[in-house]
Amino acid sequence: MAHWNGRAAPALVLFDIDGTLLRRAGPHHREALVEAVRNVTGLEATTDNIPVQGMLDPDILAWMLRDQGAGEAKIRQWMPRLIARAQWVYARRCPADLRDKVCPGVPELLEALHRFGAATGLVSGNLTRIGWKKVERAGLKRFFRFGAFSDRGGTRAGLVRSAVSQARREGWIDAGAPVSLIGDHPNDVTAAQANRVRAVAVATGLSPAEDLAGCHPDLLVEDLRALDVEYFFS
């Protein structure tokens, strides 16, 4: 299968969502996780005191349940229903318009990557329907052909590996095409490094720039306005 412009793309650029494409998108995501736990298990759990930034949604759900005393067997039993319910709730609560939550430079970079013929995808700790709903309501969905989300893999590095493998398997990118991951959290940097793809760190999330720098990304920028699109093709 060819890339959407009719030929394999010369580069693949993968994007995290929260803190990278969007920021301060509201409490609806956390509320969906809380309501899913309540509906499925009857437990009153919260995300309070859980360092959710950079985490995968199933890991957050499991932490919430452990805080309520649930055992691992019960957590595994409940997880498929929790994942389904959280996505259902978020799809109904997500704000109708998230365009004002888009991080600086995002639309311009995506437009430039599209003009240059790059393939673009998502790698996110969000559950699939939650991630796609966010980018849809932010007016960005048209730029992304595919995504690897947290209900598809157990680690962020595994999601990167899955995304890159899919792009190569489908023939969306040339065999030697450079691959980059843009993210706002140290976990994004280490996931890129684990897969030997370029790690581009952007300081638009909650992680301080000095924490990102300490992970030694290939490139660190204040926001995506500072990126030269040609970087991704060299």
C-alpha cells in the first residue's frame, strides 16, 4: 500500500498528543477514567496523587484500582470493560471544539510536513477513541493516517515499535526513511531512543526543559515553531 500521495513517504514523523499537540484540554479525560472505574467496579477511585503525565491509560486505571485495594487478578479481569467504558464516556463528554488548545506551531508544522510528503502518525498513552476524538475536535485529524495507542501495547516504547513496523509493513515509508518521535515527556524521549529513532523533545507540556535535556534527546525546542521541517528529511 502506498502513502496517501501515491508513493512511499521519504520520512515518518510520530507525535504524542497531550502536551505536544494539545495542552490544557480540560478534565474530561480524567473524569472518563474515574467514571469507568465507578461504573465497572463500583469503586470510588481518583487520579489524585497519581503522576499521570507520560503514563499509559491502562496503567493509570490499574494504579487507581490498586489504591482501592483491588488485586491484580481482578484488575486484569476488569481491564477490557474499563477500557471500553472510559472511551465511551470520553466520546460523549469531550468538548465540541479543542482548537484553542492546540500548542504553538502545531498546525504550521503539520502543514509543512504534508507539503513535503512526510507520513505522520500518533503515538499516545491515550486509549484509541480518546486520542482520535481529541485530535478530531482540535481540527488535526486530517493530518494523521494512523496511530498507536495504549490499548495496543504495554509500554510507550512498544507503541513506537508498533507504529514504525506498521508504516514499513504497509509500504507507507521508504526502507531508509528517517523516523522521528516528537513528545513533551522524558518517557517519549526514552521510547524513541529504545527504538533508535530520532527523539525530538518539546517543552510545551508539564516537563521542565531541563528534565527533557537530561534525557539527551536529539533535539530540544521550546515549542514547535522552532522546528525546521527539513530536519525530518535529512
